[in-house]
Amino acid sequence: MRIAVLSDLHSNVHALRAVLGALEHQQIDRVFVLGDVFGYYPWAMKVYELLMAIPQPTTIIKGNHDEMILQRHRDDSWPVNAAYEGAIMQNLAEIASTPALAWLSALSFTHTCTLDGHEFTLVHGTPDDAENGRFYPDNTDASPWFPKAGQYLLMGHTHYPLIRPFPSGGIMLNPGSVGQPRDGNPAASYAVIDTALQSQEIVRVAYDHARAMQELRAWHWPEKSVLALDKRRSGMEAAPSLTS
Ligand SMILES: [Fe+2]
């Protein structure tokens, strides 16, 4: 079985379209999406529609930005970080009167299933903080929730791709971010797991992020979010801290 793992789409339809186009040529049997479908960018409904049209069985969990949208919908005075608020409100306005809102409300932060004899644990953050936990590639801390034999622990949220095999035989994997990579490569990032070959691969797909940036600027979108689509030029975010 070949499984595509996507995360942190962040309403970036241009990046998602490129990734889904690439998947058409990769004999994918199943798709996992590790949350943060929404937030940061303004194409929420288009992203939702693309996700609903994925032909393979697809499991989607929610992330912290998705949760912010739900909280704001329930309570319009719910505090949201000013850096995220504009996109959260714009995305909420887009989906509020559509089936996307009920769909989002039904998602959870974690999911566990068994495929081809492997246990797959999907979590947006980390197992001990599914909403906001971060495990970066330079993190070497020991943790009680490291994967056990035969387990794939799939985590998103950091926007940094990671594949780490453990002595137990378990695999920790973060596919990086489709919609806003932060590792210095603006190409959309995702992962493909092949359970028969026992292989895991991070795949990068270039898309016209410069055009997306142009489009955002034409809408006077916050410049920090615009620049975040091309870290090579922005230099706005240093490498993650060792302690995450
Ligand atoms: Fe997140």
C-alpha cells in the first residue's frame, strides 16, 4: 500500500493543486492529512473542494488553525493571536455558510488505524499535545511516546519535514508543509510511505509561489504571510530552536 501524507495546507490552493497533480502519478492508495487545512491564506473553499474530490480513501484530522476557526465561530470574542486573526476571520467568512464548516467541526486532532499490519497514529502536534506540540528535526529528546515496533507516528504542525527510524522499529514522520514550508525550500512538501517496500520518502513539488505571492499582494494580504511563501528571500525565520 502506498500512502500519501500531507499536512499544513493552510488554505494555499496553488500548492495543494500541485501536490494533488503529482499524486496522480504516484500510484497512491490512501491519503492522510495531518491538519491545518485552513489558516494563513485566503483560498479556504477551493482547498476544501479539492480535498473533497480526492479519489482515494482519505483521512483528515484538524490542526490548531482549524480549531481557531471553530472557536471563533462558536464565540466571536474568542482570542486569536493577531498574527493569525485576519486569515482566520477571512477563512471563517468563506466557509461559514457552506458544508465545510460542519465537516471541519467533525474532525478530531488525532486518529489511529491499522493498515497492512502497521499501526498508524496521526496527530497534528505531538502525542502529548495534539493541538500545539512541536517536534523539530533537531530534537533528540527521549520521550515516552516515541514509536514502537510496527508503528508509524505521523505528526505535522512544525512545517519541517522529518523521517526518523527508531531502534524499536517504529518510524516517526513529519511530511513538512504543503502550503507554507519553512525549511528554506519554497516547494510544497509531502511524504509517501510504501508499506510493501517499507520505504518512506519526502517529496517536494515546485509550484508558482511567486504568482501566489503576487495575488496575495494585490489583495493587500499581510506581508509577513506573503513572504513566508519564499523563505529563501524573506530570511524571516531562523532555524527552529533545539528545544522546540
Ligand atoms: Fe499547526
